[in-house]
Amino acid sequence: MLMTQEKLAELLDVSVKFVSDIELGAKGMSLKTLNRLSQCLLISTDYILYGGDDDELSGILSVIRKCPPEKRKYAEDILKIYVKSVI
């Protein structure tokens, strides 16, 4: 899914210029903004800060984050059952 700087700025409640400055590395951001960015993009803060795909759980976390909050418990339960079945 592509997201414009304008849409991201709106979701983060910051200016488009600030989003541009973050992308260029010209400005940093608060922890609150980092957390909101992580939630908007459905990626971990570790990925934002350190990059790379070396986080083995990022795919699983991404799928769970896409679940509606009220359904996440079901996803967790299904995953627990799966893990028990393969151990």
C-alpha cells in the first residue's frame, strides 16, 4: 500500500514538511511520533530505527497487527495451538 506524505502527515498530526525532513534524516522525532509512525505503517519501531528484515517475527507481528484489536486474542490462540502441535 502506497501512502503519500500528505496522508502520513495527517495520520501523524504533523506537517508535510516534517514528514519530508524525517525521510531525509534532517530531523528526528519524539517517541510518541515514532510509536504513531509504527502503528500507521504496521511495522515495528525496531524496523524503523534499525531497518532490515532480520527480525524473524516481523511477518507474524505484521499479520497480527492487521487483525482488528478485538480479534487479536483469537489469532494468538490459533498460533499457540499451532506451536504446540509442531513441538
